[in-house]
Amino acid sequence: MFTCFIRYEIAPGRRAEFLDYARAWIALIRKHGGTHHGYFVPGGEGDALPDASFSFPGLGREGPPDIGVALFSFPSIAAYENYRREVAEDEGCKAATARFNAAPCFTGYERSFLVPVFE
């Protein structure tokens, strides 16, 4: 098993569109064999969140306010490659891509593939 970690730079003023994009991709990944662990976005108005400081003074800092994260897993590379083939032909994927191309909701992203560490 491995997990894909994607870090997005959300476009200014496009948080709502990013949330729509996220919901579309959660469904697509699940439909085509992945386990989606969710998208995580900066809090909006009315969200009560703790102070970003923590246990290691001088090392930690508050993250940028425009970063979103997605995490999803596949049991194998073969399952991931199958997802990539299938989703490319999926009408939902084509619609989500067209919406993004018409009005991009993020300005950049980084993708990492990670393996889990358990107890």
C-alpha cells in the first residue's frame, strides 16, 4: 500500500471552487479503486482553530494560508495504474478537468508518494 500526498497552492479567492474540485476527485478516486482520506483546507470564517505554535520553540511556524492537502491510497502500483487508465475515460473526470481549465482553483501543486509507518 502507498499513499499519494498532494499539496496544493489554492488560488486567491477560489476556495469555494477548490472545495468543488476536491469533492469531485474524492468521488472519482473512490469509484476507481482508491481509498480517499480527504482534502484538508485552511479554515474559513467562523472556523475555530487552535494557535499554530507548538512544542518546539524556534522550530515551528504557522503554515501559509493558501495551502490545501489531499491524501489517498491504493493497495498497489497496478491498482493505481488501473485507476489512472480508467479515470482518464471517466465523464466525471472530463467534467472536473473542464471546470478546472475554465477557472483554475489552484496555481501549483506538489505530489509525493508515501508508505505508511504504524506502531
